[in-house]
Amino acid sequence: MACRLCRPKSSRGEPAPYRGQHTVEEYDSYHRRSIAETAMYRVKQLFGGYLSLRDYDAQVPEAMAMICALNKMTLAGMPESVRVA
């Protein structure tokens, strides 16, 4: 596999598009973004896609209450693990 500096040339002389593996940094940022998007999807599906209060200082505790409720529901659905042997 050619490195980024040694890309193969196309028939017109310019470098061919790079089709190799993503770097660790690219993968890590994609993974974090994917997890954040999944979390926001869960909140919006359970509690609706909007905040009912108009004032920003009131919206912050409202959003925190939603997240707290989601965390409690997630915790309630997790099985308790017991070590055997």
C-alpha cells in the first residue's frame, strides 16, 4: 500500500484519490460524533425533539432533567452482574 506521500499517479499525471485506511484521529472523531448523535436521538425519541421553556436559563435545567431521567431508565434496564466462582 502506498503512503500518502507516494500516491500512485493517474493517467493524466495528477495523484489518484487516496483510498486507504482512515487515520486513528479520523476514526476516533467519527466514533465520538456517532456516539453523541446516538445519544441525542435517544433523548429526542423519548422526550420529544424540543424544549418547552423559552428562556435559556430555564432550558438548561430542563435538559439536565431529561438526561437524568434517561440515565435512570438506562440504569434500571441494566442487569446486575454477580461474579460466579
